[in-house]
Amino acid sequence: MAPKEIYIGVIGAGGVGKCFLSQLESLSKRYATNASSPKLSLVLVSRSTKTLYSEKYTSLRFENLSTKLAESTQKTLSVTEAIEFLAATPAKAILVDNTSSQDVADQYPSALSKGISIVTPNKKAFSGSYKLWQDIFSAAASSGAKVYHESSCGAGLPILSTLKDLVDTGDEVTKIEGVFSGTMSFLFNSFAPLEGSGGKWSAEVTKAKELGYTEPDPRDDLNGLDVARKLTILARMSGLPIESPTAFPVHSLIPKELESVSSGDEFLQKLPQFDSQMEETKVAAEKEGKVVRFVGSIDVAKKEVKVGLEKFDRSHPIAALKGSDNIISFYTKRYGANPLIIQGAGAGGEVTAMGVTADLIKVIERLS
Ligand SMILES: NC(=O)c1ccc[n+]([C@@H]2O[C@H](COP(=O)([O-])OP(=O)(O)OC[C@H]3O[C@@H](n4cnc5c(N)ncnc54)[C@H](OP(=O)(O)O)[C@@H]3O)[C@@H](O)[C@H]2O)c1
């Protein structure tokens, strides 16, 4: 039976955090109309420099929460203090980490060992050192607290839950392959489209930045590390003890000469000098009747993980991807030659928050 009351603390109120808080408000109202659902009490919300919390653990009101947080004069709690605050709630507590902070992620074992469950889209804890991964799951196993992180790979797409179900039900996952970055998806779908010839590489990167598809410095997307982090999570869930996201080959699309230029703007200004490298790759694929895409793959049997450019037949689902969608194919013994494929938006505040809220519901249902 689900507990009668659950206390929730939310760290991070940016793009995803704000959408999550709005979804939490709807969920709380829906639960309040159902006698068998627990009462959800939001008792802490924080940003990097502000904290709003309820000293007596009565629920904060959702109205104008962002403004109240921005104007809060309460002491800004450190992550450790926020965890202590949640550990002292009168009933079970859940910490929702909507940051991309390594400092917050490093505190998960401590929170879990104090019985606080964790729900998060933050990749850092699950794709950092293998020791942190082990510490997180052993702390959860000993205390009974739960940890769910669906949105740490592919936003709200049901990628981790699907992989977990495949593994837990005894299927043999042989290979995982896909486009794991909305930015890379958008770039390659425009640079090497199925219809038409696409623009110059540097022009497509500049356009993607102008449309808000890249990080402020596009090198943070082009270095492949974000994809490598997602692959690390999937590989570990498939049973491979990957040490870190730098423990396997990752093909960075940043020309060596531009790795150390001082700003994203200078990088974009100089990138046209290197267009011929990407053009050659595109033309080589075209000569074989294929298109080039930036993919991550895990060969589970060979224990090989890699991230980089691959050529695909024009009829392949990866070649036919549209816009900034992600696509992930699971090749398994049960599914045979036709993989189980998950496709759709892999970024965006609302869909990412959907994955977080869905995880929160799972934790609530499993806490007893
Ligand atoms: N956006 C997406 O489409 C998407 C998709 C999949 C996964 N994710 C993941 O979702 C998470 C949130 O992404 P986002 O786009 O919402 O980022 P964001 O807009 O940059 O918001 C991050 C929030 O975390 C707060 N924060 C950072 N460090 C903190 C700390 N040490 N203590 C307390 N608060 C801290 C920031 O505070 P300030 O407001 O004071 O700066 C901000 O409110 C990230 O892990 C990201 O990788 C995002």
C-alpha cells in the first residue's frame, strides 16, 4: 500500500525544472481528489543561489513559485543541507534533481542511504565513475530507497525502462544503436538529407546554433561527450562495467586546430576552413548510395562501445530520421533481425519533465 504522505524536494528550476513543477502541481491536484492516493507535499525548491523551503514541512503553494523562489530570503541550503532537511521529513521523501550538476550527483549515495529516493534527468551520476554508479545502487539496495533516471537518456522516450524490461525478463540484448543527440540529429538531417544536397557543414552548425539547437558553444555538442554519457548509461545497464564516458572511442567533430580557440563565436568563424573534411565524408557515403549520421552503438557480446560517424543505407530507419528526433534500436534474441525501435523527441522541457514525473509516479507506487 502506498504511503499516506510523501515529501518532495526539487533541486533545479530551469527549463526542465519549471515544466516538472507544473506537472507536479497537476499530479498533486489529481491525487488530492483520490482518497487512495498519497498527499504530495512539496517542501523544498532550490536553484544555484536560492532556496525556498517549508521549515515545518507543510506543503509550499504552487502559485507564483518561480517568483517566490527568486525573491526568497531564506538561507540558501547547500546540497548536503538540503539532503539533511529531506532526511528529517516526518515520512518518506523524494529528491528530484533537475540540475546537470556533478556536485548534486555526487551526493546521491548519501541521500539514498538516508532513505531518500531520487528521480532525475541528470546524466552525471550514472555516466561518471563506475564507483559512483556502484555506490548509488548499493546504497539504494541497502536502504530500500528508489532511484529512477529515465530522462537521463533520450528525455521522455522510454529507453531505459525498455532496456531494463528486456534485461529483467531474460532477453539477450546483442546490440544497441541509435542517434542519441537532438543536436546531431538536426545537423546531419540538414547536412546530408535524403532529399536535396544539404548545406555546407559550417553553415548548418551556425544555423543550428541560431535556432537554439546547440549549446551556447557548439563544441559542447560536437565533442560527442553528451552521446558518450548516454552510451555509458545504456552499456552499464546492459551489464558492461564501463569505467567512464572516456573509456571507449568517441569521434569528436571539433577539428584539432579549433579545440583551443577561446570562444564559441571564434570557433564558428573559423569552422568554414574545415568544411572540406566533412564534405569528403558526405560524398564518400553518397558514392555508396548512403548517408552519413552521428551514432552511438554498443555491441554487447564484443563489449564494444563507440560513438562517431557511420554510413547508412538510405532505406535505414536511422537515415530517415526527421528534425531533431532521436532513434534507438534494440537488437535482441527475441526480436531477431527486426529491432525494437524507439523514436521521437529526445529533448525539450515538457517531454523531459514528463519522463521525470513518470519516474516520480513509479517511485510513489513502489514506496511502502
Ligand atoms: N533541456 C532538455 O531538453 C533536457 C533533455 C534531457 C535531459 N536534460 C537534463 O535535465 C537537466 C536540467 O536541464 P535544463 O535544461 O533544465 O537545465 P537549466 O535550464 O540549465 O536548469 C538547471 C537548473 O539547475 C540549477 N542548478 C544548477 N546547479 C545547481 C546546484 N548546485 N544547486 C542547486 N541548483 C542548481 C540552476 O540554477 P539557476 O537557475 O540558479 O541557474 C537551474 O535552475 C540536466 O541534467 C539536463 O542534462 C535536459
